Amino acid sequence: MRIVVLVSGTGSNLQAVIDAVQAGDLDIEIAAVGADRAGTYGVERSVAAGIETFVVDFKAYTDRSEWNAALTEAVAAYQPDVVVSSGFMRIVSPEFIDAFDGKYLNTHPALLPSFPGAHGVRDAMAYGVKVTGCTVHWADAGVDTGPIIAQEAVAIEDYDTEDTLHERIKVVERRLLVSTLASLAAKHAAARTI
Ligand code: GAR
């Protein structure tokens, strides 16, 4: 199973996938890692791991649809079986979703459909919920919407800050992402042998 991973930031979830592949625990090929801006640590990690990278810089385009078209073309060039949004903080167009129909996977640091968007951890704390968590789901053209594959709860403690809670969520999120990719890879391999 070939995947392309899209990142906007530090890429610690991506690192968990790279580590699992390198340890022989996850039988997939990371064909490429793409980012929406230059200079992300996610891309730096990928270069260090010998993975191909590309940047489709959002700010270099005046027209959002042109950026979407360029992103779609860049990802499609790698013919991925699954595209993973791993902390990719851009809404993609319906055309992108159509191009990778049923193949676009997203992770989110909250129990969707609660607290979608760029500040899922902060919003859950501000609301005062006592339990939040993370979600792995097939993404559609909405903001963190689409069929849910896996979720796991994380308790919010009185002493939590946004950072401590996000880090605890990410520990679970990394495990859930890797196990989801493992089960998709197993299904992919089974489908190829039929
Ligand atoms: C992750 O917690 C991911 O769920 C979140 O960004 C973080 C990226 O961390 N994504 C969203 O909030 C999407 N709405 P990382 O760059 O260290 O992997």
C-alpha cells in the first residue's frame, strides 16, 4: 500500500508512521510527504528518513482553486492508495476529494463530531468537557468531517494545559494512526491476492 502524507507542522504523527515502517511493524510504502509551506519540521524529518518530499506553497498562489489543482496534481503523481492528512491544516477542495475518493484519511485531536477545526484541543478545554480524545476518519470536503474509522478517549485533568493535553492525545493518536494504516494495508494486500 502506497501512501502520501500531507503535513503543515512538526509531523510527530508522521514520525510514528516512519518509525513503524522502519521497524518492520507496518508494511506500507511512504511514497512521499508533502507540505503546504516551506520549512516544516515534518518535511525535514522525511528528508532525514530518505523519503521524497514536495511543497505546494499555499501562499504562492493567489487563487485557492489553483493551489488545490496543484496539490491534487502533486499528490496524484505518486499514485497513492491512501493519502494521509497528518496535521495538514488546509481545507482541500471537492475536486481533491473526488480525485482521491475514499482514500483521504485524516486524524483529529478531539472526539469528532465535537470540536472540529484547527483548535480541537483548545476548544474542548474551553467548553469544559472532562473527556476528549482523537479520531481517525475518512475525510470529505468539510472541516474534519467524514466516516469515522477509529476513536479513543483521553481524560482532561485539572492540571492540563493545552500543550500537556495535546501531547497526551498525540500519544494515543499516533498509535491509532499506525494501527489504522496496518489494518488498511492488510485489507489492501488481501484484495490484491484475490
Ligand atoms: C495532530 O494532533 C493532528 O490531529 C492535528 O494536528 C496535530 C499535528 O501534530 N490536526 C488537526 O487539528 C486537524 N484539524 P504533528 O504535526 O505533531 O503530527
